[in-house]
Amino acid sequence: MQNLLIASAIIATLTGIVHSLLGERLIFRHLRESTLVPTRPAPPLQVRHIRILWATWHLASVLAWALAWLLWHVAQSPTGVISHRHFVGAVAAAFLGGAALVLIATRGRHPGWIALAASGVLSWLALSFG
């Protein structure tokens, strides 16, 4: 079973990498003007729509990496059980990564970053105090 989980974790990691790279190459590079976040409209979408799509696109990769990390740790465990610390740490990292993407992409205009950041910070604090 561990080998299957390790293979799954590797595939999820690679899928996240390929997903982000191909998205950048095939979709977002045409909408970018020497900036990290795309800033050109793509009618009928306005720039603000493109910016949140960019963040959401990469959020899928961040979530894939968090899940891959969890699978990897389950595979490394002799009992197949992941620790509370590893689980909450992966969740916190995914939320905080997502918050950063949405904050940067929308320049703070989309309120989703606040909820993602709050969940991430609270999860991280639970690790520190729990």
C-alpha cells in the first residue's frame, strides 16, 4: 500500500507542476505584460476576472501539492496513520498559499484572501498552541 501512496503523491506533485506550467505557457502568457499576474483583458473577461482566474488556476496546484504531501506522510508511517501535526500543517500551508495567490492576483480586492488567510492562520495557531 505504501508504494501506491508514494506513486500517488509523486503523480499529484507532478500534475500540480505541469498544471501550473502549462497554464502559464498556454493561457496566461498571452495576457501578461512583464508582470507576475496577467494584466491584459481577454474579452468578454475584464482584467479583474483574468487576475482571479490566474489565482484560482494556481490554487489548484497548491492544493494538489498539499494533498501529495499528506499522501507522502501517510505512506511513510508504519501504521498508515498521519499525525495531527502533519495534517493540520498541510491544511494551513494550503490555505496560506491560496490566500497569498488571491491577495497578490487581485491586489486585495477579492475578499476570498481574507477567509483563506484566516483559516490558514487559525490552523497554524492551533499547531502552535494545541
